[in-house]
Amino acid sequence: MEMAAISSSPRTVEEIFKDYSARRSGIVRALTYDVDEFYATCDPEKENLCLYGHPNETWEVTLPAEEVPPELPEPALGINFARDGMHRKDWLSLVAVHTDSWLLAVAFYFGARLNRNERKRLFSLINDLPTVFEVVTERKHVKDKPSADNGNKSRSSNKRMNDGLAKSAPRAYDEGYAEEDDEHGETLCGSCGGNYSGDEFWIGCDMCERWYHGKCVKITPARAETIKQYKCPSCSTKKGRP
């Protein structure tokens, strides 16, 4: 197959995920629909070969990049050598595992400058897709129930929570983490009085600016995404402000 043109490096979570999905689609095609062509291309008599997925949803089996260090993380080297020494299905499964690792490596290479919440969101998007290994082995992809990883607040409340960092000027790596700890360390739930924890879903009231455990006010991450302006139970019972 012809070498795909290299696209400009993706920067945002959405751009990186789009790049990941396209590369994954090309690899899935190689290991399923085009599997006979892929199998024949991986001739053990040839030199070290790698399987690449490209941003235009194509795949390619070719030699690794010559430049050192390479422009992007490289996929597993020499996949062709094990072809004839294993059952075909086992060999394809092994290639799938290695390509899953490579896809993640490329995605987080592009995402090196993302902040903590953006990296969590990127991995969440990736994790919602079946892995290449699951597709090749026809294993059922089971999605978890909505959890804290879906976000720490309602979409409209970004005055004190971490997603606001994405819109601000770049910060040093450890400086961002320090600010995050300082910002939330003394936040208490307006309902139960519990301390803030990044492992739990929280939502902020747009009226009184208090923060609540989602479970305390019976708001799930999915529901929070549909709320334009959240009012806590206390503010909802007030007719209006003087």
C-alpha cells in the first residue's frame, strides 16, 4: 500500500481522538477485512516489518522509520518473523495487542501537553471503543456504568474546577498539579460536608457557588451534561434574590 501523507500534528483532545480513531480503523481493516492481504504481506523472509495505521484510515506494512529518533513512536518491530511459527489466529491476536499499545503511545505522544483533566477525557474517549484485540478475538466490549471519570462538574460551572485550565496560558507540569491541589483541597460538599476528592463526581451551583457530591443531590455526570445552569436544592426553593 502507498504511504499516507503525514497530517499536521493534532493538538486538542478531539483532534487527537480523531487521529487515534482513524489509525485504529486502518489497523482493524488490516486484521479483519483485508486479513488475507495483510497475512501475505508479512512474509517472514523479508526484513523487520511493522504495521502502521494512518490518519486517512489506511494501513501499511513496511520497514520502520530510518530517522533516529523517529517522528512518532514506532509500532512493534518484526511482526512478520513470528507468522509461520504460530497458529494464524494466535499470531493475529499478538499483532493486535502490540498495535493497541502503539495506538495509545501515539495518542499520548500527541497529548503530552494536555492537562490532567484533558488526558482523563482523552483516555475515556479511547476506552469507550473496543480495543483492536477485542475486535480481532471477537470479545465483547463491556462499558462501565457512568462514573467520576466522566467529569467533576457541570459543563457550565468552570469557575473553580480543572477544565478551566485548558483555556488558560500554558503552565509548567508540576505547577498545574500544585494549583489543582490548592484550588480544591478545602472544598466541602454543601450537603454532607465531605471533603473534595478527584475520584468522585461533583457539581457546582451557579447561584450560590457551593459544590456538591453528585450523589448527594442526585445528579449523574450524564444528566449534568444537559444542564445549562445548575441550581442546588437550597437555591431551587428560593423564589428569587433581593
